[in-house]
Amino acid sequence: MKTYLVIFSAIFGFLTLSSQEINFEHIAANNGLSQISVMSIYQDEHGYMWFGTREGLNRFDGQDIEVYLSDESDMNGIPSNLINTIVGDQDGQLYILCGYKHLVSFNKRQKNFQVIHDDVRTIAQGKKNLW
């Protein structure tokens, strides 16, 4: 009987420790998200959440959403609203695959985009390299 009591206490203690409260907030178009089909999610070193949708790049700071959309007249803008993948590097740079072909870097300080390559099919983040 004492063995069962020890086992029960251990299981109860484990369940109590593992039941941490998790905050989760749904973000939708009525919160400012540009489109509900999210293709990619990335959290940067400042805690900002970046969402790639079929209608632009979205940055969520915990309160507000800032949307970056393609504008043909803006030479420093993003070339396509279709955001396939978002990754980042240890220097805080974002790399975005958009329109299923454009590899783009995003300078968060200057808020401008630069096309790196126009014939890329996929990107992934390794420990130290962008693939």
C-alpha cells in the first residue's frame, strides 16, 4: 500500500508541474491580419511574430499588426504579396521566399526589401546557414 501511495504522489506531482499555463491568442483578419491563409510563421530575436500570407507579410508586436504589401512603384518594396517562407539569421536579417520564386532580404531598420535571387523554389534555416 505504501508503494502505491508513493507512485500516486509521484504521478500527481509530475502532472501538477507539467500543467503550466499557456497563453494563446487567435489572430485573424478582423485583428488586422492581411489574409487568413498563413503560409509561414517566424519569431524574430525581438519577439515579433512574422506571418506570411497570400496577401502580404505581416508583423505582429503583441498589440498591432503591420502589413507589407507589394507595390510596383516601390523599388524597395516586396515583389509579391504571396509569402511562402520566412526565416531569419543570427544577425537579425529576415529572408523571405515570395511568389514561389523571389528570394528577398528585409532590412528591419530601414524597412526595405532587396531581391537576392529571382529563381528560388524553397529556403530553409540551418544552425548557421540559409539553405
